[in-house]
Amino acid sequence: MASRNFDDSMEEKYSSTLGSHYDSIYAMMHLAMNVSDYAIYLLDAEGYISTWNAGAKRLKGYDYDEVFGKSYSMFFPQEAVEAGLPQEELAIAARDGRFETTGWRLRKGGEQFWALATLTAIRGPDGQLKGFAKITRDISVQKMLEEDQRMSAQQLEERIKERTSQLEAVAEELRAEREKVQGMMVKLRKELDEKEVLLREVYHRVKNNMQVIQSLLKMGARTLTADNGREVIAAAVERVQVMASVHEHLYQSGDLSVLLLPKFLRGIVEGAVAANANQRSDIQLQMDFDEVPLSIDSAIPLGLLVNELISNCLKHGLAKDRPGAIQISGRLVPGAVRIVVQDNGKGLPDNFNAYHHTSMGLKLVENLARRLGGKVEYSSDHGCKVQTYLTGLCVQTGQHLSTQPLKETYPELPLYESKSVPRPEVAPQA
């Protein structure tokens, strides 16, 4: 194929016209004949095709016999030919020595492709124009990618403009809303300030009333001489103090409707221990509480319940001849809040029956637990353990509780028997 593309007649022609330059050009053309990625061919000074390589046949689709002696304008679209582009390229290449361009070109059959074309003038030793070397490469894929990128960039720019316009409109609406909200906030702040003044006044009135009640009961306790009268009034003082602490925690929390279980019950437990400091001073406390919100309606009976249980441990449960320990927990379980109070004392009497007991404290515990949707369970193993499942706390707080079994590590109390403290168990689901 190469010998047909650059045969003896052409060798004679270029040898006579190019002189000493012919040998190098001849060698280069033989090398170019086998290049398949580029269309490489020679034109005479008028633009007619004189050689044709393998790449030209692959790219253009023509055999050498179909193009030899024809004008290279046959590869231009009709509108380019009518506009004189082929002649213009030849003129520029002849003037400048080289011309490079991109544009649509034709294959055999009329199919168009996007080409990168270079036209180089060939001159003889005397400087006379002898012809042109033409190199063409198909860059349709690159053109398509560039076009896709251009379209994507254009579409992105349009979307950015549209989005910017939308954001500006939204920003204007937000500015108007902000001004409106700021006006409402000024109004609300004024109302809140007025309500805060009112609530502070209510708080001080309630606290003062509680202090009056405590003072009266303490005065009565100092005058009583009956064996149990003094204890009854002291217990009443302690209960009123629990009610007062609810209001104090509520005010200090910053939310006048909700208390958190851990902070609230820690205060109740510590207050109960302090109130019974004359009973025992060497108490080890272990407390473990989940974050459960409490309303004021549930906090008061819960505080009284825990206070009563702690007081019972201090007064009746702990042994006198060894250090005492009390363990208190409040944990979320499916459908309830489980409260456990356990000591390492002497335990319950053998004939103990909570339902037939005459103790005012135990009756109060039962009533408070019932009010909170539960009942009290007593057990005695290395001390006294009291637990209750309070379903009413869930209803009042609106807390969504986990339905998964509770996993916990329950620390052991410092006991003096060989057996360990029984771990509290999760209440069975209904």
C-alpha cells in the first residue's frame, strides 16, 4: 500500500522539484505512510492531493485512487467551500509557513467529524512554493467532552443565578420575619419579666408559708413530752421540708414545670440523712438515677415517698454495731420508673406484713406509691430492700421509655454476711 501511495512517478517528480531536500522528505513520507492515528498527505501548490497514508484512509474512508489529483476541498462541508475556506487556508500557510485550525470535516459518505488540521508549506531550495503537507486528527470525542463541559457550566451558572435569586427572596422574607419576631420578643420579654416578678413573689410566699409551718411544728415538738409525740412532729417537719424543697428545686431549675429526677432525689436523700443525723452519722450512700423529667404534681409525692423510705432505714433498719450503707436507685424500665431503696441492716421481722402494719410511715408509703401508679414490694436478705414500679411517672412526664430490658451494674453494699446483695430485677412487661 505504501508503494502505491508514493510510487516511482512521484519519486521522479519530487526529486526534480525539491533537489537535495528530496532524500529527507522521501524518507519522512515513507515513515508517515504507516501512521494510522493521523491523516498525513501531501498537496501540490494548488491544493491537489498527491499522497495518501494509512491514517488518511482510516480517518477519511477513501482509498488513494479515489482522492489522487483531487482538491483537498472535497473534505470540507459545502458551506465552507462556498465561503472560500480551503483557498484561505492555503494562502495563509503559503504566507506564514504554517496554518492550524479546528472545524468540521467530511468522511466518505458525508459523515462529519471535528478535526484538528495543520497545513505546512513546502518550499524548494530556491524558496519557490512546491506544495503543502497536511496533517489531520479526529478530535470529535474531545469536542463532545468540551461541549458537555460547556453546557454543564452554562446550566450550573443558570442554576446558580436562579438559586441566588431565590435565596435573595428568602433572605428578604427572613429579614421581614426577623423584624416581626424581634417585635414579638420585645413584647414577650416584657411579659416574661412581669411573670418572673410574679413567680418570685409566689415562690417567696410559698417558702415563707412552709417555714412558718416548720417553725410551728418545731415549737410543738419542743413542748411535747410523750414518747412518740416528739417523733411524730419531727417526722411532720421533715415531710414539710420535702414539700418546700420541691418548690426550691423547681425555681432553681429555670423551668417552672419540670424537675430532673437525679438532682431532685439527691437533694431529698441528702436532706433526709441530714434531718436524721442524730440517728447515724457514718452512713455510706450509693445513688444511681436515670435522667427522668418530673412534673411538680409527681415530684411532691415521689419526694415524700423516698424521704419516708430513707428515714425508715436510718431509724429502724441499720444495725447499731456496724457501719451503715444505703443504696438508692431510680431507673427507667419498660412502662415505669423503678425506685429501689436498700440497706445493709438487720432486715425485716419474721412476721412482717406491710398490709397489716399500724405504722403511719408505712401507710404513707403505700398511699404515695398508689398515687403514682404502683405498689410497694418488701424483701429481706442481708438487709431490707424496698422497691416499687411507678407507672404514673411516665404518664405525667410524657417520657418515652425504652422497651428494652435494663442492663445495669449494681454496686454491692458493704455487708457483713457471706452472701452478696441481691441485684434488683427488671419488672416483667405486661
